[in-house]
Amino acid sequence: MIGFVLAVTLLTVQDTLPAGYGSLRRDDIAIRFRTPQVEIQLLPLDEQVIRLLAPDTYRSLLALLRQRKAEIQLAADRANVNTPSIWMVTFLGLVPQARFTPDDVNITSRGRLFRPIGIVPMSPSWASYQLEAQEQAAALYLFEDGIGLSEQLTVSYQGQPNDMWARAVPVLERERARVLARAKP
């Protein structure tokens, strides 16, 4: 199911926003915040966002999604969700033996709270829920469809809210206009 949905999404977005013309870096749009133990970084892996990233970053994220396609599909099927919103979430240890709680990442969008419906770990240290200083653990988070990436949303971890996405929205809009202008013959 996910493979089919991913292909349809690629075609739809590709018709309006060509790949290979973006110039943004992950840091330009990633949501970052800290707790005393960890730094958290979230990046939506939606085509409407990642096509605006530099070509090498876009290709690497697309390859990651393709590489983890079966695991993503399994997690989505378990949650009975056809078109999940996929986010890359990275925890970085700030202190020795930093603890993190993966299930405490939530997104509020359009007045609705989205909790993870599935998590696909990408780091061997993920299952320990503990990191050494400067060690990181990453995973793909699946949420139900409906998160509005073209408007303000709030990410929270352990009750600590972060509205940083409001800064990313105008950056994405400007880059979308630039991409469309660059792509015109």
C-alpha cells in the first residue's frame, strides 16, 4: 500500500514541483529544541518539503525512504493507516547516559494532536533509550495523515512545546517560488 501511495504522491508533487532545483539545507527547516538531557531534531519527509532541499539531500532522503519502504509499510499497516506522514526524528545526547522517550514526541496541527502511530528505528542504540554525550539515535516516525506543513504547527516533547515550524513555512514558500522560476525553460 505505501509503495503505491508513495508513487502517486511523487507523481502529483512532481507535476507541480520538479526535483533537483531546491537549494535549502536541512538546518534551514528542521525543528530543533533541547531538554537538559537531549537535543531533538525533526524533519518532515513529505515530498512538498524535501523537493525544496539541495539535490544531494533530496536524493539521500528519497533513498532512505525507499530503503526503509518495507518497514514503513509494515508500521503503517499495523496502525491501519494508508498514507502516513513520515518524519525523521533524531535525538542527540547532551550529557553522559542521557535518557530519551521516543513516544513523547507529538505534533499539534490544525487544532488536532498527532501522536506517533509507528516508529522505524534507524540507529542500533535506539532500543536502549539512552545515549552518551554527543551520541545520536534516529528513527522514522509515522503519524496519521492531516498534518498541515504549509501552516503553523507545534511539536512537543515531554510537554515542552516548540513552534519553530512557523519560521520554516515562509522559507519553504520563498524556495518553492524560486524552484518554479529556476525550472522554467
